[in-house]
Amino acid sequence: MTHHVILGAGPAGVIAAETIRKHSASDRITLIGDEREPAYSRMAIPYLLTGKIDESGTYLRRSPTHFEDLKINRLLAQVNSVQAATKTVVLEGGETVQFDTLLIATGSHPIHPPVPGINAEGVHTCWTLVDARAIAALAQPGARVLQLGAGFIGCIIMEALAARGVHLSVVEMGDRMVPRMMGPVAGGMIRDWVESKGIEVFTSTKVESIEPGKPLSVKLSNGKTMQADLVISAAGVRPAIRFMQDSGVLCLQGVLTDEHLQTNVPGIFAAGDCAEAFDKVSGTTMVSAIQPNASEQARIAAVNMVAFAKGRRTAYAHLKGVTQINVLDTLGLISASFGDWKGVNGGEHVELTDRAAGKHLSLQFRDDVLVGCNCVGWTQHVGAMRGLVEGQIKLGAWKDILKNDPTRLADAYLACAQGHADWSGAHDARKR
């Protein structure tokens, strides 16, 4: 009997296990995770902190017997290593698990910056349900909270903290907020918006040290020393793949996969935040740590694991590619970033900014293809932006139309992506 082993019990791991069972009623499935809680979504933790849901609202599946009903064996264990040559997973205590196919779906883990005192009592990441419980206990109304990091994840956490009524300060070492998602104008507009909501923001600033105590004493590189009842480290994440060292599986930033989500070792696959897959926009491999990508990768990997086990290689499902996709709600201000938003060598771009209205739009082109874009406050364009970037759709005459009026993204999408090249809107635009 074929034994499918899945490392990681988050969204990717759970979807993969369910998909394998859907396509194979009798194969053995073992789902290995290292957290005692029922399988849950980390993306739901901010909603837990705001009080909109309780802990059960973070659970991926409601029924406590869900995995048992599907005959999926859940194993609580820490993985120590993977040995591809012998098809063996070695657990922390020395126990081993043999596999016929293996899925690496261990996700990401928080980055711990090299700051003296970062492990002091009262300093927490916001990544697990254990973290959430500790934060909820300390982030009471009026508490002084300092957050290290104003990237995508940091902004989501920030909104949850603001809803709890704390006095919040945010420290970001980049020169703007969400620096990996937004350019200087857009990042600056988000900062202005956040400060208008009563949150203190320090950009181009580092936390130099954290002195233990109640309160904590936090020294910043701008010369300030701040007192905090709680410090949250949101300095980013990286793929949780340290256990893959010397496994025989090729890893770069993440576990490197092909279009089938298979690694260089036949029968071993990867999906989700730990997988590095091909990005058709940039033409390189990348880790795209967002849940929609994780779900699709898990489904494809699972189908291919079953196909591999049955020797049906021609039945392999393909990944269409991954694209950087970020849509962020920062205290009510919606921003989005798709693809290569910084632009490409030899490319062209256009920007439109209405500071009074809190709106910004930036489009990046390679020839007549939109390769990247970002926006602040222009929510009506998000769907068209994603469609044009992901689809790598040739714009033809619409490129010049968009350079003259970037707000006509929806018109361009309808005309080019939906096969309406003779749509009257395009003719009208050309006459302008």
C-alpha cells in the first residue's frame, strides 16, 4: 500500500491530504505537524486578536473527527531531517517514518533579528496561537506596545493591535512602510494614513536593544528610548526548511520545484510558503508566501503524488506559475501590489498620484505587457491589475492609452483579455 507523508499541518498540508484521499481511497496518508492545536490558519490570528472570532474560528476544519473520518493519520512531532535516498523522515526523538511519496509543506517561520534582548519576557512574534494568547494577555487597552517591522504581515498585526485600544508605535528599518510591496510614494502615503489614525511610525530606524523589565526599555537608532509593556517582532518570515539540509533535495530560498511541484528527487514534492516555484512574470523562481498560492500548489502536488505512486506520469497536473500578489487593508486604506512592481530593465512606467484623495497608481510595462503595478486607494482596479499581470496579456494600442490614463485598467482588461479588441471604448480612447 502506498504511503504518502506530508510535513506541515497548515492549509497546504491539510488540502494536500484531503486531495490525496479524494483521488485514492485506500492509500495511507500521514500528516505530521509540530503544534498541539487543531490545524488552523495563521492568517486568522489578527481576527482572533480583534475579538471577531474565537480560537475555533481559526481552525481549518470544524469537525474534531475530520481527519479520522478521512483515515488521515495525524502525527504530532518535530521533524529533524529528511533522507531522500532511503525515503525516510527522521523525527526529533530518533523515530523514523518511511514514505513512498513526500510533500514538504512546512510553511514559514518568523525571522528573529539580531537585537540584544529580543528573547526577553514580553517580546513576542505573532505567528502561532500560543503567541496570540500571550499578546492578548498583554495588549490591553492603554498598554504601550512597540512593533518591530511595518511590512505586509506587520501591517496586518498593527490593525489588530489598534483595534485593542493600545498606544502603538511602529519601527521600520526601511525608508517607508511595506517597502517590499510599495515604492516611496505609495509607502509614504500609507505611513501618512497610519499616523493620522494615532499610531506613531518611525521609518529608517532600527531597534538597537531591548532591556528586560516591566516595562521593557527599547533603544532606537534615532536616539530615542521607549518604554513598552509589549514588544512584537514582525521583522518578516522565511521558509521553514532547515531540516532539509543534507537531504539530497535541492533548496535555494525555498524547496526548489518544477511545474509539477516536484523537486529534483522523484516522488518528493513541495507546496506553500516553503516551496520555490517558477514565476512567469519575472522569468525566475520565487517563494510566493500567500495562502491562495499555497492552496493551489497543494492541490496540484497532491494530484501528482497519487499519479507518481501509480506510475501515471503523463497524468501530472501543471502549475501555471506563481506571481507576487499582495492586497492589504491598513486601517481601512486598501493597497495592492502585483508582479514586478519595481519595473524591469528597458521597461516603461507611468504613475498617477492624487495625494488629497489618498490615491496612487503605478504601472510597469515590458514592451506592450503589464509586468507589475501597485496602487493605493484605487480599489476598483485591483481585479483588472491582477488579471493583466498574471495573464501576461498583450495590450497592443491599449498600452499607450494606459500611459495617458492609467485609470482605464478595467477597459484595457475587457478589451484585451476578454477578446473585445474592437470594443467601442478602445476606439473612443484612440480618438482622444
